[in-house]
Amino acid sequence: MPANLHPMTPQHIIFFIIGGLAVFAAAMVVLRKNPVISALFLIVNMMSLAVLYLSLQAQFIAIIQVLVYAGAVMVLFLFVLMLLNLGEESTWTEKITVKKMLAFGLAAVFLGQLLYVFTSSPMPLSSLPASAREIGTVESIGKTLFTDYIFPFEATSFLLLTAIVGAIVLAKKKF
């Protein structure tokens, strides 16, 4: 084994499996005609990204990914989809056309090129430095947010409070 290549560890294998799942789910979001199925694949993609963030020791970003994106945003997205009149389900059937076959062929060629590049060139797989492991923790983000960035944090909270009060005033019915 060359000196600049490191052996595959279980973390690398999990990274490639979850990364492959994320890429597959992202492709299925685009390829599915049914918007509800696309939204469900988008949730799978967001959850797999959260696992990748956890593997990078970024716990806070992983939790925010699940809570904000996979939770709140996707619930709103699915709620809007359910309110829309999407028409007859029979129109969601997919037909194989020449353009789709050409697209799959080009995608296969592109994937082959990517595999060739990643397997032929030696890539050093190094672990994260100690300082990078601490950056994504909740403790590190909280300490930085409430010490170095307290004024921008408070200004943002004041602006959000003002926007909420404004929305309530605008939405209030006059009797």
C-alpha cells in the first residue's frame, strides 16, 4: 500500500454509505413526478445530511438540520402540497422516452468518470484536527454566540420580535 493512502476505517465506510444515500435521495427528488413522493425523498436526504454532520462532529448543525429543515419546513411543504389540487393521479405515471434514456446514459458516464477520478488519484483521508472537532458542538456555538456576538444576536431577536408584532397587527381583524 502506498505511504500516502490510509486504510478504510468504519467511519469512512459509513460516510460513503450515507453519502450515497443522500445522493440517491437527491436524485429521486428530481426524478419523481409525484410531489409527495419527492417531498418524502427530500426528508430522507435531509436526514442523511444530518447523519453526515454528526460524523463531522457538528452536533448542533445536525440537530438544526432535523428540527428546522426535516421537521418544520417539510411539514409546511407537505401541508401546501396537500392543499393544492394536484389533479388526477393517473397523470403521474412516467413513460420512458428517448430523452430520459439519453439522460440516464449521460449520468452513468458522469458517474463512471467520478469513480475513475476518486479511485485513481491518491486522496489522503486524514482525521479532523482537535480544534475542528470542537467548533460544531453546542457548547462552542453557545459560548461564541453569547460572548463575541451578543449584540448581533440581541439585534436579530429584536428584529424578529418586531416582525412578529407587525404580522399580528396586519392580520388582526377590525370589528
